[in-house]
Amino acid sequence: MINPVYSPVSDRYTNGIRYRRCGRSGIQIPEIALGLWHNFGDVNPLTNSFEMAHYAFDHGIVHFDLANNYGPSYGSAEETFGQIMKKSFAPYRDELFISSKAGYDMWPGPYGEWGSRKYLISSLNQSLKRMNLEYVDLFYSHRFDPNTPLEETMQALVDIVRMGKALYVGISNYPAKAAAFAYKYLRDRDVPCLLHQCRYNILNREPETEGLLDQAQENGVGFIAFSPLAQGLLTGRYLDGIPADSRMAQERFLKSSALTPQLHASLLKLNEIAARRGQTLAEMALAWCLKDSKVTSVIIGASKVSQIEDDFKALENISFSPEELAEIDALVV
Ligand SMILES: NC(=O)c1ccc[n+]([C@@H]2O[C@H](COP(=O)([O-])OP(=O)(O)OC[C@H]3O[C@@H](n4cnc5c(N)ncnc54)[C@H](OP(=O)(O)O)[C@@H]3O)[C@@H](O)[C@H]2O)c1
């Protein structure tokens, strides 16, 4: 049977989604974005990837976050997204906000990672082909490169915008000092940094303690949190063991050694707090990030539609009492 052509639901912008402005810019992005780091590679069932992308767009989740090496194999998440673009999303290109990145290992040899102009520009050219796109909405330097002059990396971002290959640029995983340099360099060339993307969740407070949240706000830059569910730890997934189909069972990016008895005990207690709030642990974990107006958005990952459905419900209650916050802090900080 030929699959019917995808037709998005008409109430996709009014069924609960909200948008926040990225710093001092004209761009608003949904409070929840969908990331394609896991579960969209060529090892994953394509129909499931299509279903998750459709579900997201049908709920106003118009921001899809990728990187050159998401898969596995490297590049294959972008290829999957390219197929979704071609078969489903092409008529809606202008409703979408698509980001990609370069910085980590992508191809062998001296030009396949880090922050040179050579790597960033050739990587983006490859990404555009894989994704069937003429431009990305946002292109990130995926990590700070201590061995390349930051001027070179930032000038490559400026030129990428001037060439029309990206509408906006951002940085990811930059320490505060390098971020300060980047913000100024880009602002001085009228290509202001749109977003800083970092890991931030109940268990990982570095953007707070390192001052990255305040710094982004002071510079008119948005902040977007990745792994807001700590790769699944902050969900119901690991409360009763390690499911065979979970990320932890793969022992790649999330190791079973992370689930110490102490953390497991904290997760059970966090789950109780969530239940009192009438939320799942995943919903509460996302709400916890979004309670702070300095956080523009959270990028979730998912392996099935039902997870996105659950995560989306987080938006129904993102406020916390001081007592709840103190209780959460006491469990994890
Ligand atoms: N800039 C960077 O360096 C960087 C680094 C990492 C990630 N990112 C971006 O951030 C995105 C998200 O990262 P992440 O995948 O680590 O995010 P995450 O949202 O913390 O974790 C996603 C995982 O949590 C589980 N999950 C999600 N919702 C659930 C629910 N309602 N109930 C139960 N389990 C649930 C799923 O695990 P299972 O797969 O086990 O079902 C899912 O794959 C990436 O796709 C990428 O775009 C960027």
C-alpha cells in the first residue's frame, strides 16, 4: 500500500504549545524541541522516525535539532530527516526551525572535527545535502576548540550566514570565557549569537553554577537545554530496572554504572514529588527546566511517540512552590 501523503493537523499551533523568544532576536521557538541524536539513525525503523516527527509537528514542535554525526551511522539522522523533509515536510519548510552542528568527530583526518573554517563549512555543505535543505535555520559550533583561534571559528559562522547557508548561528558547550568572546565577536559583525546550547537538568546544574544562564541573558542570547531528562534517567524508565529497549541497555552514551543505588533512591523520591504534582517524572523534569525564563527551550529525545506525548504534557504546569524546589534540591544537590 502506498502511504498517504502527510497532512498536519490544523490546530497544531493552538493545542497547548507555547513559544519563547531567543534572547534579543526576532525568533521564537517552541518550549519543547525534538532532538534527533538517538533513534533516527539508519539502525532505527524509519516508520517510527516519521511518526515521531509527524507527532511533534502536529503539536507545534517546529524546532528539530540535529548534528552532522547523529546516527548511528554518522550522518544518518540527517539523511532520515532529509527523507522526512522530502516526503512530509517540504510544503511546510517555512514553518520549521531546523538546526544542525559541527564540532565533534565526523570524518577521518585533520579536517573532520573541531573548529576550523575548513571543517565547519564543508560539514555544513554535507549536512544540507543529506537533509534536502537549501539552508538551515540555525548552525552551531558544537564545541569550543582550544587549538583553533576562536576568531577563525566565529568568522566561519559569520560567513556561513553571509553565504545564505544558515539564517542564524549559535554555540554549544562553550565555557563562559569563550562564550563571552563569541558573543562579542558575532555581535560586532551584526550576526548575533542566537542560542547557547548546553546540558541542563535537575541532576546537572552546570549552566547555573558556571553562570552560563545569566551570561546568555545579559548578552541577549537565548539558552536551550539539551538532555533535560538526563538521557532518560529523569523519567520512569529506570525506576524498576533497565528495560531491554532503553538507551542504558545499549551501554553507549548512558552507562548502567550511572544508576548508582543512591541515584536510584533519589529518582524514586523525585518520582513521588512528581506524582504529588500530578505529573510523571519526565513531565516534572522538563517543567523544572522551563520554570526559569532564562531557559528558552528544552530539546528532548524520544524513542517512541508515547514519550513525546507524555513530555508535551509538562507544559501544563511549569510552576513550582519554594518548598518543592527545596525538596528537589535536597535530593540531588
Ligand atoms: N549540543 C550537544 O552537545 C548535545 C549533546 C546531547 C544532546 N543534544 C541534543 O539534545 C537532544 C536531546 O538529548 P537526549 O536524547 O539526551 O535528551 P533527553 O530528553 O534527556 O533523553 C531522551 C531519552 O529519554 C527517554 N524518554 C524521553 N521521554 C520519556 C518519557 N516521557 N518517558 C520515559 N522515557 C522517556 C528516552 O529514552 P529511551 O531511548 O531509552 O526510550 C529518550 O531517548 C539530542 O537529540 C540532541 O539534539 C545536544
